[in-house]
Amino acid sequence: MPKPLTKAREPEIKAEVLNHLLSEGAVDSESTIFNEFTIDRYSRRVDLAVLSDGQLIAFEIKSSGDTLTRLDGQVDKYLKFFDKVIIVSASKHLRKITEIAPQGVGIWEFSSDKIRVLKKGRSNKVIDKEHLLKLMKVNELRAASKKFRIATEAKDRNQIEYELKKISPERLRETAFRALAKRFQQSSQLFWERIGQNEVRPKDLSLLSKYSYHRANSDKKMKTWTEWLSSIEEDPYLLQASKLHADNIFGEVPPEIKKKLES
């Protein structure tokens, strides 16, 4: 008996978007991937974004379970911050999207677990200083000020942005994109390491969480400690030394391991 058809959810569509980009050579392990990326001081959240080859691209996902109520406002905002905007939609929304999407916006169809490009869209290099500055956090703005030798002591965000607007659009764009790549470097690196040569799966998107890198490092550290503890349990002299000196030799002992050592 054939399995009933199910509606694709947003993570499944995102995974297939990334697989399509990989197959087309549009992204690689040097690309920065953003999942649920907030812009304009958290007023909008982009479903998926990619920074690759100096171009920032936004993907707005519309599954069959979504509505198009906010699409106009979303796309208009994205066009101010991204070089290219692409709407990836389930088949049921295509007619309406084709009617309301601005001329330069790309339109992709997700159907039968595949991506079909209906409209490539047009790139429009973002050089507006105000929007480039809004892509950065305050600490990134301060770092940029230091780089360009602009004094920023005791100044709030608005004051720092005012001073940085003296920088050329090209240099400001480069600085903003570098700040984004650095901010998401660890999560993107973890994502690419886990993917390897395999296809992206919906669950892989969790690797793009800003906390995923720290969780992975914590798990790796715990595994190292557990393996080390197992190796010394049969040596009473080494076990005694570990109780006295483990913190100094290996850094802070995780609480779970310390309990075992002290038992």
C-alpha cells in the first residue's frame, strides 16, 4: 500500500534549497549559512540566508501550510538588506506570488521534494550605508570604528553609526560582510564538517544554531574526559594523582567526572 502524501514542512524545503545550491556550485564549505537570520534590529527574520562569493542572498520559504499575508512587507524589507531575494514556494502559492513579487525577485517552486527555478531573479548590490550598518551588532560596529580609527568611547549605537557613515559604501559593505561571516563562522564550520559529501537533511539545520558549536565542543570535551577516566580506573596510583592534580593538568574537570573521581 503506497504511503500517503504529506505536506513538506519548512525545514524540508530549506534542506532541499541548500542541496540545490550545492549541486549548482553556488555554495561550498567557504560559504556562510544563516538559518532564521534576524535583520533591522530584530524587526524581521529571514528564513534562510547565504553569504557566498561576496554576495548576500535571502530565501523566503512559503510551504503549503503558510499564508502570504506578510509576504509584501517581508520582501520589501529584504531587498534593502540583501543583494538578491528568492521566494521558494509550494505549488499552491505560485500564481499569487508571481502576481505580487517585485520584478527582480527570484521565484523557485518546491514540488515532489525537488526545486524548480521558475525565475532566477536579479542581483542588486547593496551599498546603502544605513542598511549595511544595521547588519552589524554594536560590538561589531565598535570593532569597525577601531579599524577605521574612529573614536567611539562612551557613544551609543546611533552615534557610532553616524561616525561610520563617513566611510565609503564599498569599504562599509566589506566590513559588514566580514562581521557577519565571523559571527556565524563557528556554526557554519560545524555544519559543513558534519555534512561532508552528504546531502543536507532537515535535522542538519539545527547545526546552524549559534549554540550548536558550543554544544558540540562540550560533548567532545565530555567524551575526552570519560575516555580518560576509563583508562585510569585500573591504575590506583594514577587515579589518586588524578584526584589531586587533574584540574591543573587538564583544566577544569566537568562536574559529572569530578563526582566519579570523588566516589
